[in-house]
Amino acid sequence: MRGIRAAAALAPALVAALVAAGATLAAPAPPAPPSVDRVLQLALDAPRVIDYEGTKIITAPRNGRTETVTAAEFHKRPNMTRLEYLSPEDVAGRLIVDDGATSWHYEPRLNTAFEGPTMTTGLLRGDLSLLHRNYRVTGLGTEEVIGRQAYVVQLAPNGPGVSRELWIDQATGTVLRTEERDPSRGVVLTTYFSRISFSLNLPTAYFRFRLPAGARVLHLFPTVDEAATPEALGRQAGFTVLVPPVLPEGYTFSGGGISRFGSLTSVNLQYSDGDSLLSLFEAPAGSIGAPAFGQDVRVGGRPARLVDLGYFRVLIWDQRGLHLTAVGTMPTETLLAIAGQLLSGREQALAHSVSRQVAVDPGVVDRLRREGLTFPEITRAVVLSQRLGIDVPTAVRFLQGRLSTAQLAQRAGVTPATLQRGVREALDQASSVGPHLPAH
Amino acid sequence: MARPNASQAVSYTTEELARYEAIVQRYARHVYNVAYRMAGNEADARDLAQETFLRVYRALRRVEPDAPLESWLYRIVSNLYIDLLRKRPRGRVESLDAPVDTPRGELLREMPDPGSSPEAIIEREQLDATIQRALGTLSPDLRMVVVLSDVEGYSYEEIAMFLRVPLGTVKSRLHRARQILQQRLGRYVEARRRGWEP
Amino acid sequence: MRLNHHRASQLLSAYLDRELGPAETAAVQAHLLDCASCRAAYEGLRTTKELVGQLPVAEPPAGFWAAVRAPWLPRRAGAARIRGVFGRRVAWASAAAVLALALAATPLVKGTIDRLHASEIGVDLYVRQHAQAMGAEPFTDRAYLGLTTGDADLVLSGDAQPAGTAPR
């Protein structure tokens, strides 16, 4: 609720800015292009500023091959979405209506509606500080997309993972085209509008789902108990939650929950780097088995199963009475390395080694692990706190992108430039402490 | 659902088979050429082209007689090739035919008429291998646009239709691709330019 | 129409291919007369295009024509290498046939998944949740998320095959 009001307050200012930008663009001498950060911010703010409807073409791996899917996409400020899928045949007629709180998916062929949580949280909560920290953001100039001028921005992760190019409409900030590129596979996902028209007011009725007569309704709300830490999740679920010792640089704990589907109770840990997400699901072994499809792989000499969905990769293995499933877009080797570190079961040894190497109380390391931090993150937070004379929780908040450089500089009483130097030195120092994922 | 033998199960009339043969005659050489320039080696090119025609064969009844099929065929080749890249470890796709090593620049200063002497033929083959290798360093997106434009000679509009991308994207990809190729082939480009403009 | 240097240099390839309108063509021509660096760039692009254009038409290997003309025959030498890529689908598809039967026996009951065939659809359940969570990342494409979660919904309701198996 608070988010919506803040966004509404922002909107008039942005509209004014857009109008001003439009006026300058029409002037004879073209102005210097805005900074790439400004362009990304424009894209982030766009959904709160303008409504649109258009035809979107998605090319992505689906059903074991590359498929092209067409959908009519409607957006209403700030976070309402309507999607009508047109082709291929097996999705034609599918309707998704998301009013920002609830997402309805209706399948006419089955006369069935699925009700679940909204998938638009990013539209309001969107924040770029973590992304800026973990991605090289490059402006690639401008290109024409469907007759509109668009800024081309590339987001390349510092670590291994998917990079993305965005074509951002100069006039409205709307993302007209995206391309996601996997280092080992080339382009894995392309989406673009083949047609779009902007509006300041699409009817709200478009974004309200009306249940057709006689439709069956399935509720897919997982009973999610949001909890701030893996430790708290473990208490609710009744088992000790495993926390990955090391993840690719930049991934940080961004939330978790418990979901209950029927008799299956799983804990879900999410790690984000500001643009990509890694989900780790943990459930008691035996409540769920390995699927019959996918391929057998070995992690640390133990059997595991990899299901490669082209865009998503899913790795499944059993460990200490738990069934673990990792889902992400990162390269297979990275996923295997993450699982390998978890499976090595060196929690105590690593905790001991980190606490010794950065001279910090073992209790601090334990506490941060229970909050979901990886060992490299703990090392960085501790070294940073020692360097800058700030407390560890503040350093953690900074590293997780919840505190900006300017805010931290103010707290530490130094200039942002001095701070930045200190941060770089601290991170360099921390990088010599293990454990690491193998480099590619 | 499982269709390992689906093609066997289809029984086509003589007319339909004749239609299939006509499609093969008209398109197979081009499809193979595009596949070869994309994959950079004979084995993958053959498999990509054969797989493409297997799909044509299976879908024969849905193919309108005399409809132009380029768009569909190149899209299949492109998708199959991307499948191939996706499902194979990095680096293994491009290198099955080891390209001939780069010849020394001096050899190319005077560009002889290809096809005359045996030396000239060898040089031409080496140059082709080098160009093919340069193509292989482009991302599949850029490569496909160059192959369709400069090898097969399609217009921007046709390429945009084949690949289902905006015209502006074809334009910018082709420009980017040529810039990269020019860099990779710098020595040859320079030699040839000097040959013509002393 | 006048073009600045940057814009003109971006249009050189399209100019070379005669893919510009008359006004742009004239403007690029005018710029080329004035700008030595664009002339050099244009020559480079032209030579590159010519080099690529002179690649011979690749000659298909022996056996290619026979295989294309009779696609119903099993493939021979060389095909085994690629079968691992395209043929995996076949193996999955037959697995999928079995799975679809198993799932049909365990549909959703009264709107809750309480007899879910956990070993098989766990993946879809988790992929769905992961996709949903991706909605929190700023630049995720929602039409793609809708597609993924929609597909997973169908599996969870017992109406489609698990995501890791491939039909067709």
C-alpha cells in the first residue's frame, strides 16, 4: 500500500520530466544522450507513469525446443497486467489478469481458472542499487524499434550468468525489446513488441478477472509464511535449513518462505543479484522424489539430477535427510559448484576458518549464517566493518544494496570517494579468504 | 506422442511425394549452404539440413503448394542450430572441421584470379577457411544475418521476415557484424583494397 | 537532409546494400564526399561484404541427397553424433507418455493439490514459484513469466506433461 502511494506521488514529476524530454528531443540540435543510469531509471519508473497495450513476441525454449509465442499485453499504472496469449495453438486463448494483488490464469480449453499471488511485485519494489553493484551497465547507443527511437542498454553480470540487452523507448521508458544471452548458449530469450500504443488511461475493467460460468477454480496460493531468516524458516518447518556456503559474487539472500502444497512442505530461499534469481527449495527427503526425466549428474561424487529447461536449469539432490532443488538461470557448472559446496558439509570447518582469518567472534559468523549470508559475504561484511569502523549489521545492509554509498558515507563520516576506496580495498582483502567457486 | 517412427507411419500419395521432391530440388542446396555457413563444418551442416527436411516431410500436408518456404526453412535451420549450441558444451560446435591455418599476409598482396593455378586454388581455399572461421566468431544472431544477406543475397525486408525481427535490427546487426568481420579479416581487406587502389 | 558523422557512419552498411530511401541515400553520398574517414570505412565494409560474398556455395557431402530425398529411412554414419541432441526428445517423449498416464491418475482434488504426484511435478511446482519470485526483479518480462507459470499450472492440474519432458 505504501509503495503504491509513493509511486503515485512520483508520477506527476516523471510525466513532467518526460514531456520536457520530448520537447528537447524535438528541438533541432539533438541533446547529449542521458547517462545510462538515467535511462535505466527511466525504464524502472515507466510502469508507474504510463499505460500501454501492444503485441508481444516471445522467443524462448519451451517444450524442449525454441518456440515463438505471441501475446497481447496490456499494462495499467502502476502494476496491473493483462496478457492474452494468441499463438501457438497450445496457448491460444490463455488469459492472465493480474491486478497487482492477485494473479488469475484462465485456460478456456479446460474452463479452469488458477488463482495465485501477483507476479508484479518488481514494478513497485524495483530498486537498482544491487543491480548496479553486480552488473556492468553499458549504453550501446540508440536503435529504432518498431519505428520508435530506443536506447540500447546492456547489463552484463560481473560473475558467470545471463546478460541482458534492453531496448528502452526514449519517449516513455517502456522496454520495447529484451534479449537474454547465456554465456554457453547464445540468446536464450527474446521478447519484443511488434506493435505498441500508449495511453494515459486504459479501462480498469480490463484488469478485473470475471470468472466464466461453470469454470473450475484452483487456488495456487502456496501457504507462504514469509520469514526474514533461514533460521526462522527452519523453526516453522521443523527441520534445519541448509544455507549455501558460497554463491557467485553478488548473489545475496533476498527472502524466503515456507510453502505448503498438499502434504508437501518446502522451505524456499531466494538469492538475488539485482537482476537474476537463484531459488533453493528444501523439503524432507521422502516427501518428494527425483523426477524420471532430466539427466543424471554427479555432485561431489553423489548422484544428482539435472533438468535443463533451456531457460531455467533445475538441479535436484538429497542431503542430510533433505531433498534439495536449486532453480536458476546460471550456467550448469555454476549450479553444480554451488551444490558441491553445500554437499561438502564443511559448515563447521568453514565457519571456524573464516572467524579465524578475519579475527571475528565465531558467534558472529554463526549468526550471519543463520540469516542466510554466504561465507564470502560474511567475510566482506566483517572486513568492511573493521575498515570503516561501522557495525557488522550496517555493513551487511550496505552489501545487500539496502544502504547506498551516500548513506553509508554519511554514517561513517567520510566522503563518498574515500568510502569507495575503502570499500574496494576491503573487498580485495576479503577476496583472499575462502571458500570460492571455481573460476570459469 | 512418442514419434520415433512417425515419419514411417505417414503414407503420402504419389502427388504428395512429387511435391516433396520439388521442394527438395528447389531449396535443399540453399538450406545446406546456410547450415554450412552457420555451423562451419560438414557434419553439423548435413544433420541440420536433413533434420530441417525431415520436418518439411512430416508437415507436408500442411504446406501449401507453391507457397514460398524460405521463411519457414531458415527459421527451422536457425532454431535447430541454436538448439545445437544450447545442448552442446561451449566450443565444440565450431571446431569439428579444423580450419586451415591463416596464410601469411604477403601471399595475398596480389589477389590472383581464383581457379587458375593450383597455388591460387589453395590460396582461395585458405582464404575461404579464414572467412568461415571469422564468421564462426560472430554470435549466431549476427552470423545468420550476414549469411542471409551476403552469402544468400536476401534483402533486409526478407531477412526481417525470416527471423521475425524488426527491420532496424537487421540493419544494425548487419552493420555490427561487418564491422567485426572487417576487424577479423583486417589484413585481407587491406590487401584487397590496396590491390584496387594503389 | 543533413547527417552528422555518427549517424552517417551507422548508415554505411545499409547504403552499401542500397537499402536506404532516396533522401538518406543522397545525404550519405553528400557526407561521403566530405568525410575521408567515412570513405575509408565504407571501402572496408564493401571489401568485407565482397570477401564474404565470394564464399563458394558449399557442396553437400556424399549421401546427403539420398538422405534428404528419403527422410523416412534411418540415418547412418554421423547421425549418431547429433542424435544426442535432437534425438533426446524422442526418449523424453516416450517417458512423457508414461508420465502423463501417472499424472492423470492424480489430478487436483477440489482445488487443492493434496494427492500430488510429488516426485514428478515437484519440478514444475518449484519452477512456478521461482518464476513468480522473478516477478520481483525489475526487468523481468511479465509475458514470459505468465507463459512459464501458466505452463506449470497445467502440469500441476494434471493436464500437461512435466516441464522437463518434451512433446512432439
